[in-house]
Amino acid sequence: MSTAFTPTPTIAPTIASRADGLLRDVRAGTGWANRRWYSPWIVVLMSAPLYGAAMGWFSVDSPARVLMPVYIAIKMPILIGATTLLCLPGFFVINSILGLRSDFGEAWRAITGAQAAMTLALLSLAPVTLFAYAGGMGHLDAVRFNAVMFTLATGAAQVVLFVRYRRLRALSPRHGWAMWFWVILYGFVGIQMGWMLRPFIGTPGKPVAFFREEPFSNAYVVIAKLLGGG
């Protein structure tokens, strides 16, 4: 008796299917409201490592440096997930203070949908990143280029967030305050988290490492010293 063969779904069709669902929901203004809570995180876990691998391919000029994109692929979902979880308590408290706790579930789905949109946008920019690397660029140029890619992806995430928050803001303008609280808090924490998890782009001539020396230093102290000429 023959047994029907059921092919195992590969990662590319799975990402494409979930990306299509996200885009359709955003266009309809539902923001994944009818999907399972973990659906956005599946997208993050599949998309973020792929862009991380592309970003980390800079300076891979020998077999010994192949570990760099692997390390960065691992760190990308950690960066996004850890930043989101660290901001969650503050976001919950501000929603409670503003009297919006009854809508917190919908607000949180909007947040997680935005995270998924950001990683999908990054994934779509991965070929552009690899093409730019192939054209030749220095380390500082690579850092700036990826900063632009992250800015574009963050913009896509904000579009999703604003669309999903449209109904919430119609219910109460205080939802708009909570949304902007999230945006500012996430940016503040994300910068520090990215600094702690560096490097995300390998430096030619330096040994491959998962963390830089002093990974738990303060990004804002470093920025202040740079601005102050110290």
C-alpha cells in the first residue's frame, strides 16, 4: 500500500505566506487581530536571522570569518525580542495609568505586528545589502549603509503601527499618547541593547567574536563623550 508523500514546508514559502497575511491584514486595518498571538513572532524568528546573516557577511574574506554572519543571525532576534520584552512592563503601566488596560490586548497585537513588519522589511532589503557589499565599501560605510536599512525598516514598522492604532485612537486619543510612549521607549532601549550586543558588522583585522570587549557599557555615555570631544 502506497503512502501519500507530504512535502515538508520550507522556510521561504512559510515566510512568504505569513508576510502575505500580514500585508493583507494591514491593508484591511485588522493588524493580525484574528491571528494567533505568536504569529508575528514566527515571522521575527524566521526573518531577522536571515537579514542578520546578510548584514554580517561584510568582511567575510576567509573561512575563519564565516562565523561572523552566524553570530549576527543569532543576535538579531535576540535584539528585537529582548528590546520588546524590556519595554513591555513600562508599556503596560502607561496603558493602565491612562485607563486603557481593557484595550491592552489589541494594543499589544499592534506592537507585535509592527515588529514582524520591521523584520520583513529588513529581509526584503537583504539582497540590496549583499549587492552593496559586493560593490566594495569600507567598514564605516557598511555601518552607515545598514543604519539606513534599519531606518527604512523602522519606517515600515511605524506604518503598520499607525494603521493598527487607527481604531484605538478613534476610541480614545490617549491611545495615541501610549503609542508614542512605546515608540520613544523602544528607540531608547533598542539603542542600548544594540550597543550591548555589538558587533553586528565585523571589523576587518579584528578577530571574530560574539561580543565586543565591555559589552555592558552604556551607549549614551559613549555618545556624550563623542559629542563632548572626550
